Amino acid sequence: MNNAPHHCLSLLTSCKTLKILKQIHASLVKTGHHSDPFFAGKLILHSAVTVPGAVHYARRFFLNFPNPDVFMYNTLIRGFSESGIPQNSIFTFIDMCGKSLVPPDSFSFAFVLKAAANHGSLRTGIQLHCQALIHGFETHLFVGTTLISMYGECGSVYFAKKVFDQMREPNVVAWNAVITACFRCGDVKGARKMFDMMPFKNSTSSNVMLAGYAKAGEMELARKVFWEMKVKDDVSWSTMIVGLAHNGFFDEAFAYFRELRMIGLRPNEVSLTGVLSGCAQVGASEFGKILHGFIEKSGFNWITTVNNALVDMYARCGNVGMARLVFRSMLHKSVVSWTSMIEGLAMHGYAEEAIRVFHEMEGCGIRPDWITFVSLLYACSHAGLIEQGCNYFSRMKDVYDIDPTVEHYGCMVDLYGRAGYLQKAYDFICQMPITPNAIIWRTLLGACGIHGNVELAEQVKPRLFDLEPYDSSDNVLLSNIYAVAGKWKDVATVRRSMTDQKIKKTPGWSMIEVDRTLYRFVAGEKTNKTTAEAYEKLKEIIKRLRLEGGYVPEVASVLHDVDEEEKEDSVSKHSEKLAVAFGISRLCKGRVIRIVKNLRICRDCHTVMKLISKVYGLKLVVRDRSRFHSFDDGACSCKDYW
């Protein structure tokens, strides 16, 4: 008896890459078992669902298989529904329905309805609903529940509730689905009403409410549900931790994580990735290191998603060296792993290394997705690699059949804009096959600010203001452009317009972690003990920079037409300067000072950071809203190209 095909099946269970999958397939071809429906079905299942980026391989094999059965169709429909091209799932379903010998079953509808949901196509969802009725699934509980979820994802709470109301005996899963649909559509009150009407609830029902409130930003209501729960499982704790972190309550998220451990519950994959995400957002590297130690000791370091979160956390906390170390030590790397590393390198300005990692990814047989190309184009734009950026943009379409999204077009506008090709960026926008959104025009306006192009900025202004007239950052950016050009009447007009429309400027803030405590500094905030210490130290620093570094404040972009002394006073109060001063005051020598800032770092602050790194012999890392700046010995990693 030939055991080779069965050996191939056992190898499939541990197969993680397309390269190995092809070798297993070749072995089945040699023995002639590739045409056996059982082995063929297993191969399609593994390539479509388990191996990342192998769904196209599954499709090619499927198309060459004579008379595929319903299992094979369902597997391919499922694989495409979970991929970046869910519309292919719908095309496969249509092909299935066109062949009367293979009628769809309940699983076919469940998978294709998920595809319609992921594609966000309400029209397709309605057509599939009609097909479900034609095929006699109008009373099928599983299909009905999937329909509710689909309508919720597509933004139609009305149809979701209608399907639910037509169910004869909805179970708890159906109730939870309609509550989730309410939250998805922004109907928070409706979700609460349905929850209160439930004849029976389980812990999942409460967790659905927690997740819904957290996603809606209603953390006070989420806290109330959480503390009213009689039994809190690891999902409940994870949902609260992730919800708090994503809504900006980072200290509280960390506190919940500590309490989770104190009561003896073991953190799970979700809670760990959630709290690591919180660390990444605020730059809490010290707390992140503690979590990393816990992950190693507790044996979570084999989980790919946890390692991905570690790579992201270290990269966003300014420690790209540790991000590399975690990435290289991973046994199994998914497309998210590679993309996280590429993005981390891109944020720090290591464009050439990001490109090398991309090619290494291709060599390992991992198919990049649309997010990978966003990170790659981002790397090119922040390093001025125009030719390479254009090549990868074309390659994404020609080689990987990935249609560019608004994010990709935004990267290309940024690529041209940063390099000073403003007219080319403008023409590129005008030729886009999709309607440019506010982010696209804002990117070009930012480039006009960098290069002082007032004329083009005035062309961009009406396009942008038509889309988002009340965005404070756009008005401030335009004011800055006018201020640099010395057009104070135009500055006054913009500021008066902001006052008339009650548009408030977003205050700049910076955060620094000292002894595992996060300190936040806001420009112009009321003085307290912490800020008083920072101001006192900053005065000393500025004085030394003037004497030893020849520092002269750059005040060209200060909005007010006032005397130089007032302008200098204005730039001296920027939040990142206060945060760095506080770090120098509190942190011991030899420590890297890491700052997180919510806005783009200004030129004067950039100059100050370079001088501090040289005069004080310190290493500084500042993460602003677009990238990292690593300062060492008077130089910045951005090479003054940002």
C-alpha cells in the first residue's frame, strides 16, 4: 500500500507557505492522487483557507479539476470571502449556481454572504437574500443569522431587524447578531433595547454589548455593563482593555491588564495584542518591555499575532532594533508580520531596508496585500525614492492584480509632493480614476506648505474645504503657508473665518514615559508642578543651546504678525520641547529620550532636537503624526527630508 498521499496530508497540517504547498501538490501529482476528490478537496481547503496568500493557487487548481463538488466550491467561496478580493467569492458562487449539478447549500450562502459583507455591497447582499429564498432557506436559522450580520455590515439596520423579526424562534446567536448589527449601523439605543428584550442571555451577549459600546466610544456605558456582569471571562477583560486603549484611556487599559493578572486570570491573545496596541499608540516602551518579558515567560511567544503586535509596538515606540530582533526570531511569519516590519522600517526612514525586506518576503513565497504596498510606497515617499515608488505602484497592479485604493493614491501624491513636484502631484490627482477624498487634497496642501507654494495652495483650498470645511488642521496649515509668505491679511482672514465658524485649533500635545508613568504636555496649558519643572529646565536648555550651539529661533511660520520676542516666546512653548526638557530633568544619563507627538514637528523644534543631541550628547526619538525622527550627534534620521 502506498502511504505517500497520506504522508502528504499529514504534511499539509504543518504547511505554512505556498512554496511547501506546491511541493506537496507535486508529490500528489506524481502518485496520481491529485485527481481524487478527497485529496483535491484537502489541497484546495488548505491553499484557500490556511496558507496566507495562496487563494489564487487554490483557484487555478480548482479550475483545472473536472466536476468539482459542493465542498470544493464552498471552500473556494470561503477563501475569497476572507481575502482582500471578496468579490471573487461572489463570482465563484454565481458560477456554482449556473451549474445545476452543484446546487448551493447553507454553507455556500453563509460564506458568500460574508463576502458581500466584506465587500460592503448592499445591492449584492439583497440579491443573495433573494437567491436564499429561491433555494428554500427562508426558515434556515444559520442562513438567517448570516443575513442579519451581512445587513449590519452593509449599514442597513432596517433590513437586519426585518430578517430577525421574520425568524420563528431566534436563538441567542441570532439575538447577538441583531445587537451587533445595531452597533455596526450606529444605532446604540436600538442595540440596548434589543439587549433588554432578550429572553435569555449568555456571557457572549454581554461581551457583544461591551464591544459595541467600546467601538462607539461609549466607554462609560461599557464600564457599567462590565461591572454589572456576574461572570467576567477572558473575552470580557480583553474587550475592555482593547476598548480603553483604542479610545485613549491608556492608563486605565494598563490598570485593567494589571488587575486581570492580580485576580488570577491568564491574559489571552486578544488582551495581550490590545494592551500592546495601547503601548504602541502612546509610546509606552517601558511597559511594553515588561509585557514582552511576560509573553516570553508565559509561552505566548509562539503566537504569530502576539509577535506581530510586539514588532508594531517596538517600532512605534522608536526601538526599531528590538522590532527587528522579534521579527527575525519569529518561527512563522504571516503577511501581517512582513508588513509590520516594512511599515516600522518605513516610519524610521530606513527605506532601502524596507525594500530589501519586501523582496525577502516575495522570496519566501508570501504574497503581499494592499496594506503591504501602502507601507512600501510610504517608505519611498519619506525617502524621496520617486522612481522606485512609481515602479512599485505599477507592479502592484501589473504583477499582483491589486487595484489601487485611495491610500495608494495618497502615497503617490505624497511621493511627488515631498519631492517638490507639486504640479505633477496635482495632475496625478486630477487623473485619478476614483474621486479624491479630503486626505488626498490635504496631502497636497501639506506639500504646498513644505515648499511654500501659495498659488497652488489657493487652488487646493476650495477643493479641500468643500469636502471638510470645518477641519481645524487645514485652516491652520493654510494660515501657516500665508504666514511664511508674509501675507498677514490672508492669515487674518483665515483666522477670522475660523472664529466665525467656531472652528477650534487642535492643541498640540506630546507624551513621554518616565518610570513607567506617562506624562502629557499641551502647549499653553495651565502650569502645574510637572509643567513648571519642564519650563524651568527648558529655559536652561535654550540658554545653553544659544551659547554652545548658536541656536536662533525659526519664527517664520508663527501665525501672529507680532514682534520677534513674542514670536520666540510662542515657539518656545511647543509641547515637544517641554516633553524633552522634562525627560532631561528626570531621566538618567545614557537613556534614550522618546517622545510621541500628535502633530507634525515644526522646523524650529526639529532644529532644537538636533542641537540638544549634539550639545548634551543625548539620543532623542520623536514620533510625530507622520514618521519618526531619531536625533543623534546633531543629525536626524530623516536627513531633513520630511
